[in-house]
Amino acid sequence: MYLPKLRFRILCTTLLVLLPVSLVAQDDSQLNWIETRDQWGQVLFCQAIYKMPEVKTRLYEFDIEQCEKAGQLMIDEVGRYPQQGQVQMKAQAEQHAFLLSRNTSEPYHSVVACREFCRELVEKQDSISD
């Protein structure tokens, strides 16, 4: 009866010690890289579906404008990385966009999500600029 409690306490103690170590290992730059890559990939995905004939009828002019502005914001954001990092980021973002397109059954289902994502990205950047 004492042995299972001891094992449980050792397991809990080990997890409490190891969990913060793994969280500290992920520094801010790595998390920022992943977030930027995912955002750029999503913008690339949205730009790609906005060009599809079956989606064009569901778009407003401001959808395209905001998506293009979001794309330019992402290019500016990636421009802060060294040249080799920019190349890697672009390849990873394109891969992310490809995976998004593979996991989307019908592109026109993503129009609302893309509209909101691009709008929020542009608004967030505008609020930071102010």
C-alpha cells in the first residue's frame, strides 16, 4: 500500500521538475518564428483561395484588399529575419498553406475564416502602429 503512493509521489515530483524545464527551452524567438510562419501560411492560403473562380463570387472588394495588406504585413515581418531565415520561413509558410488547403474540403467554406483572419491581422498591426 505504501509503495504505490511512493511511486505516485515520485512521478508527480518528476513531472513538476521536468515540465518547467521543457517550457523554458522554448524561447520567445522560436515561438515567434512558429507564430509568424503559421500566420504567413494562413495568409498565403487565403490569397490562393481568393483567386479560385468558385470563391470569387463570395468575396467583397475589401476582402481582397485586406488579404493583400495582411500579406504585405507578413512580408515586412519576415524581412526582420536574416536572408537564409527568410527563405526557410517562406518555404515553411508555403508548406503550411499547402497543408491547410489539403485539409479543407471546399475552399469556399474558408472565406469567412479568411475574412476574419486577415481583418484581425491588419487591425492588430494598425493598433501596434498607432
